[in-house]
Amino acid sequence: MKIGFNKVGNTAIPFEISKERLKFSGMLVKYSRSLIQLEAKITGELLIACDLCAEDSLRPVSESVKFYLSDGIYAESNEHDCDIVEVENSMIDLNDILESEIELYKSSYFSCEKCKNK
């Protein structure tokens, strides 16, 4: 799902997309002249390999995310610098954002029930 950067105004735009067993839902709203705030929740299940035995298992996911989107390179400086995602071509691609959040989640350490007891 793609939304034009200039389509987001002061009235929040709700969104909801799904990928496999995950749901990504939330709101986009204009935060400032050059930033859009994304606040959402990722819920469902994700197949993740155990870091000890490499066996795949379904893990429950319930993550809240909040960050700001900039149309291209963000050159201004403020307190939100570390929470800014730069979007390309004036299009907010929610599928790409979800993919990035999934990969970030998968980069955490996970152990299956079998390995937790070792």
C-alpha cells in the first residue's frame, strides 16, 4: 500500500495491511511542514529460527512503532533525528516499512522452548 506524502494532512489517515500472519495497522498524520508521524501496531505471528538450534517456530508478535517520515533527505535538526525514516519519490510505501520492521524484529535474539530449558 502506497500513500502520497502530500496526501497526508492534519487529519489522521488510518491504514491496515497484512502480510502472512501479521497485521500492521495505525495512523499517519502531518506532524510538521516536513514530517509525517506514523504510529502503529504490528500484531500476529512470525516464523523465526531459534538462534541456538536453528529450528523454526511461530512466535507471537505485538509491537508498537512510532516514528517520523521525511520526504527525501531530512536536513533539519531537531529532537526526532533518530526516529526519522526518509521516503523516496514522495511515496510512503507501507509494505516496505512493514518489511523493515519485520527484519528489525527478527534481528533480536530468539530461543525456542526446547533451548530455553538447556
